[in-house]
Amino acid sequence: MTAKQVLSSLRKVAREDKAAFFPGFFQAMPGGYGEGDRFLGCVVPDQRNVALQFRDLSRDELDKLFASPWHECRLTGMMVLVGQYEAATKPKNPHRVWECREIVEYYLANLNAVNNWDLVDSTAPKILGAWLVDNPNERHVLDRLAASDVLWERRVAVLATYPLIKNDEFDEIIDLATRLMNDGHDLMNKAIGWMLREMGKRDLARLEGFLSKYAKTMPRTMLRYSIEKLPKDERTKWMQR
């Protein structure tokens, strides 16, 4: 199995209409957050099928995918890595802890390839976040990522809290939401608001406590995302603040 074979498989399912649409959708134009990215035109379900076919791809070949100028090569490579992490967590694997740690470290070493929101959102919860649920002593990595000058690393920190939230652990997202309140980037405001909304689904009181303190000053996009699932009258109340 090689990276060249992955690229060949992706080219077979590429669509011209999507290749024309994706640069605008992912802001690959000059000045956009995805400036310079290139697209074959592959939709996600097709990439998942390709990733499944190449689920045993070696690190050397993954390196080549991560270095590719094609967005879909990097995303498919990351899908392979997610699959390898999930396989490593299986109870029947006697080396699962060591393998999981190795994959997490490899993921963190290749965050330069995680350079758009879809790459972040499809990997950060499933690799880093899943690891942090079972390894609370290593959650300090979120502090380092949150302090990064790289937008995507900051978003990785926020999205990695998703499994923690689903495990009814909210301290990390509350801390990151507070620290990154004035990040300034719309993609961060949306990510933080999204995770706060997920927290509110599990513990409405924690969300309301956070909003009581910050609703007047937090970015409007972040606020709208965080209250999206509340009843209309509740949404109106918080927005009027």
C-alpha cells in the first residue's frame, strides 16, 4: 500500500463540480483561511471508503499523504490514522496503550497537515480527545495548543474537549472558552460556541452559569452557537443581554 495508490484511488472518485466548488467553500482563495489549498473534488463518503481500503498504511506512506498539496490526500490520510487509533483501542489488542500513545504523538507531530476546519473536526475528538478521556494527567497539551499562534492548533484544543464533554467533564471547555474568548477568529468563536452547546445538552446549569458571567461580553457568534438548542424565548433572553 502506497500514498501514490491512495492518490490514484481518490482521482477515480473525484468530481469536477466539487473541485470547482471546494476552493470557495474552504476559503482557499488569497486571504482566506485555507489560502493556497488544492482540491481533487472528492466528497467525504468516498474518502472514507478509500481510507478503509488503505487502513494499514505505514507511517512513511502517511507522511507522504500529509505532505501532499491535495486537501483530500491529507484528509484521507487522517481518516486512516483515526481508523488505526480506533483499532488500537480494541480490548483484544494487548499493546493498545502503547499503540494509542504512539498514534497520539504522531498526530501531534503532524498538525501542520491538519490545516482546515474539516481536518480538525474529524480528527481532534477521535484521536487526541479520546486519548485525554483516559489520560487526564496529559490534558496539559490543551494549554499548549490553545496558546499557539496557529489557528488550527487552537481549534484542535477546543474540539478535543468533545469526548470529555460527552464524559460529563466540563472544566476543560470552560477554561478554554474563557481563555479564548477574545481569540477574534470566527472559526474559533463557532467552535467554542459549539462545544458550549454540547455542554449545555448535558448540564444546562453549567451553560447558564457560564452565560450569566459572559453573555454580555462574549462574541455574538459564540453566543448564538452556544444557545442554539435552547427554547426560542431563552435564546431571545440571552441575545438581548
